[in-house]
Amino acid sequence: MRASINRPPTPNPDEEPEKELSVQEIINIKLIESGEKEKLMELLRERLIECGWRDEMKALCRAYARKKGRNNVTVDDLVQVITPKGRATVPDSVKAELLQRIRSFLTSVPLEAL
Amino acid sequence: MSSDSAADPARALRLPPPCPHLVAYRSGAGAGLRSLYRCLRRRPPLGRPEVRRDPGEVPRCGSCRDGGARLYACLACAVVSCSLHAPDHAAARPGHEIAVDVDRAELFCAACRDQVYDPDFDAAVVIALTSLITPRAPPTQLGNRAKRPRRVEYRPWAPDEPERAVIGQRSSPLLVQEGNASSSSTITTVNSTANATTTSCATSSAPLPWGLRGLNNLGNTCFMNSVLQALLHTPLLRNYFLSDRHNHIVCQQKSRKKTSAKERSNGRDATGGLQICLACDLDAMYSAVFSGDRKPYSPARFLYSWWLYASNLANYQQHDAHEFFICMLDGIHEKEQDPFKPPSHVSSGECCIAHRVFSGTLRSDVTCTICGFTSTTYDPCVDISLDMDSKEGPQKTNGSKHQINGNETKSASMNQKPGTSTLMECLERFTRPEKLGADQKLFCQHCQVRQESLKQMSIRKIPLVTCFHIKRFEHSSMRKMSRKVDQYLHFPFSLDLGPYLSSSILRARYGNRVLVSDGDDSDASLESLSNLELFAVVTHNGKLDAGHYLTYLRLNSQWYRCDDAWITHVSESMVRSSQAYMLFYVQKILYYKASGNAIIS
């Protein structure tokens, strides 16, 4: 069974004109290109571990899995259950810090595309 | 995860059975899951595994162009789908059910809509991650005992005829005391807490355990008394001395012969012919304390010997109990060195009883944040010093319900709960990867230059008796002074060090993959060896420069408070609420619970 048979056709470059990208997407690309997104992810991870958020989420998942039964739980289920709680319980200080970092990144990078 | 791994001696994670789609894929796939390591790479700085991509490339779902959360790359055709569209991809094409999460390197079955596990894939992850890590630590670091010591089945011993004769001739039975009938006894069974529980009333008529004897304070020597009480009841140390493994008469005779044979050029013979041996004085103390005499004992001889050994601390000032503990272990170690035996490494515990009992091994991993190269070192330790969280407890996120009305009240966003933390939290902090600051760049052998690094500690070998030292002091570089941290620390009576072992930390670093192929098969990974029981707590009350030490001892499942010469039976809650400074845990398999016969303690 040759892998090439199953591969879908390579996307046509004409199919994605640059001008369709939103501002959000452009910023995202810039963040990734400069490696800043990676740093922000690691910073966020660190802060959320420090303040106990990750442990809280772990406990929620465990409680849910215990209630539903270990074999009846899927990743999708868990994500659906804890996402709203997770989003709501991120401490303000963490949000503020990350926003600050993103803001200073935006002012430091020339955004000719905008 | 798999909490039933207790049955598995190798403590390996047991995988859930593969779904039918994974089974089908495994039987059909050409190259095999293991070769996927070529598609994976580590993402610095923490080295999480992810699917390889070009720098700057943003993976997107083939159907909806979403670049966000969970994206899965089909193993058969490499099309990327988000979690919404992955099932459609699988439904449309049989054989395309198995995919890999591009950011987390986890297998996913789009048909079952759930994560699946495969040992070959986990092996691929480990291969991809460890390609830059040094293959194994040099075994010579651990001395000539790199091989795992053989385990022998426990067989209870009973004396046979000739042995019984020897026991009868060479021992004198100790008299059992009925309760506290002895008038000279300083041990009271008055419950010092407000509410008398039924358990304490029940034991007030039971005979007191052996070895419970007050120690007189010889002038600010509570630091010494508290540690001595803990050591007098350290199971292995007690057994060693009570079974006459270090006889002070024999030892003195031997050393006297040595000094008379050598020329008297040694400055230490100012003691008048007697060599200082802390172990000898300990032996004498054990005999006195376990003799059954309940009058408080004065460890004057021991104090004198210790002053001679640690001359810089030879005064009547208050000292630190932990400092004394370390000094004492060193003292025992020095004297036990036999010049005729080959020098053995401290971590193997072959050198002296102090290290045999207390010596463990810590593992330190330093990872370069740029290239991911990790260098590992093993260091022996006789105790584990844990920092207390200097802030007021971990920040809890309970206050965030104020967010709903959009107001950010200052008190809610502070989210600080005053002063509690637990021993488990301290251990978790101890084994957490710590980013060393930009001013502490360490040399990376791979990059050949100083880089910012990540350091992570873990316990490679748990000692037979673990002493946790709680660092209850903080230095404020601003105010240029240090102060004591009185914050309450919760500690468990039973402790499982499993999650803090090197094997567990390594496994977690690779995202709980099945294989941890680091050549690191420490026998401490056996489930039974990581369970510990508390037997002594040394507490401190007071300020940094002036205070008082007490020891709480756990004997026959009862707690006794040892305050210099005064010993009282206390309740568990009193111990739990005390301010722990040093905690002594022994491996559960060596711990003697209360037996039916309370005479034998």
C-alpha cells in the first residue's frame, strides 16, 4: 500500500490569498516566527503551575473520570467539561502579565503587513 | 492514571488495551510506529515532544483552517484536522483513523474520539527526545556496588538449643514495669491535651515502651537532646547498638592498643589515652536509656566527646539541631573508618552505620534551554533540606468568581491564603524544574558555551531512614537580616515518595510514556520501598537565635513528647499541630507497628 495513493492533492497556493488573513492571524504568525509564542506558552505554563491552577484542573478531571467510570471518559469529554471552569479560574495576575508581554512585543515589532 | 500498578513490581505503567482501529493499524502499517521518531522533535526549553514542522509554519485544520487548539495529523496521509473534523476524515477513509496530536505527540483515534496508547510510539518519543541526552550516568559514580543487591526472603528467626543456652547464660532479663508504678519515674501518662480521648485512657495502664527516658538539659543542650531522642529510637540505629555491633569497651581497647603502638605525635591524645569515639558514647547511652531505669539520664560524657570533636561549637550557647545532627553523623563516620578495608563510597552505605541508615542519593539534571542537552549528576545525601514557601501559601484561585461582574476588587485578585503549606508541596517544589537566572548560566557541553539552564532535582535512592530538614529561616537581602519562618507545615504520618523518585520524575518529563530507557533502574523504584512511616518529629518554638527544641516520638502507635527530662504521653492532634523542624521517616517495611505484646517495642 503506497502512501502516495492515500495522500490528498497538495493545496493549491492560489487557494489562500494573503489578504484574507485577519489581524489576529497575522499577529499569531508574527508571534510564532519570532519564537515569542513559545516563550509566552512556557511562561503561561509556569505561572499556572505555580498558582495551583493545573493541580485544580487535574483534580477536576480525576473527579469527573471517577464519576463517569474510567473507561467511559474520552479526551473530548474532559476538554468539554473543564474548559469553561479553566478559563474562568485563570488568575487575573497571570492574564495581566501575559497581556503586558504581548503588548510590549507588538510595540517592538514593526508590523508592515497591517 | 493506573492506580493498580501496585501489583506490578517493575512499577511500569500498564497500558489500556488498544482500540480495534489501532490494532488494525499496527497489523497493517508498513514502516511501523517506532520509526515515527523521525517526525518528532523536542521543543526547547522544557523539551516537550512535538511533531516536526518548519519554523514559522502554523499547522491548520485541512477543513476549517483553524490553527488553534488540538490538531491531529493523520498517520496514513499526514492531513491535519482539528478535533471537530478529525472524525469526518476517519469516517471517509478507512485506515485513516489513527492520528498524532501535533503539539503533544500523543496518539489519537479519530473514530473512537479518544486518546490511545502504544508502546512502540512511546519508544519513538523517547528516542526523539533522548537523542541529545547523554546515554547513561557513569556507573562508577556509585562505587563498586553498581549491581542491584540481591533481595532475600524474610524468614523469622527463633533460637535453637545451643543458641538458647547462650542467650540464657549471657543475658540478664530486664524487668517489665507495670504502668508508672515506679516512684522514680519521670514519665507521666497524664494527657497534656484538653480533651482526653479514649485511646489515651486505655494505654495509661499499659506498660511504657522500652527506651523512653528523659535527657537532662546540661545548659542550652535541648538541640542535642531532641536529636538524641530521635536517634535513640531510630529503628536501625537502635538495633545496631543494642545488638552490640559497636561495643564501647572493645572499641576503646582497640584504640588504646593502636595509640600505644604508634608514637604519640597526635595532638588528640590530650584526652589522656582515651580516644574520642562518638559511637562509643552513643553505645553507652543506648545501654543506659534502654536499661529500664526511668530516671532522667545526663548525656554528659557524650556532650564532652562531642565538644572535643566539634570544638568550634563547644560552648553553652544555643545551637541548631540540624547542624548537630550532621556533625554527629560525621563524627560517627570518621571514627568507624577502618584503614584496612578498601574505601567505599558514602552512598553505598558500606562505610559506617550512620551512612548505612541515613545515606541516600539525589539526582540533579541540568538541561540547556537552547539545545536540550541534559547533564546528570548523582550526589549522596544524609538528609533532604526543603524550603518553605516564603510567600503566604500557594495562591489559590478561589477569588476569581468576582470576575463575573467585571469588577476587579483588589482583595479578590490578591488570592493569598495565609500560612499553610504541606510537606508534599515542599517536596513538589523541591523536584520542580527550576529556571536558573540569566546570571547563573551554566556551561553546556553541546553548545560549548554558557547558556541559561533548567535544573531539576529528584531522589534516586531513598535512604533507610529519611530525615527532612525544613528550612525555617529566610534571609532578606534587602534588610540584610534573617528571620525565622513560623508558618505551619502539615506533615503526613505515612508518606509515599514515589512521585519524587528519579524514575517518576523522568517518566513525567517524557509525558508519562511507557519506556523510561535511561539506564536508570534503581531498586528504590519498587513500590514497597517508597512508602515511609513517621517515627520522630523535632519541633522548634521561638526565634531564630533563642528557642526551645522538643521531640515527639512514635512508639507502639502512641506519641510521646520528649522535653529534655520530661516525657509525656500526648495525642496525635498535638503532634500534628506542632511546628515541625526535622521529620524522621523510616521505610515502612522496617517499621515496627504495635505488636500484641506491648513489652516488645
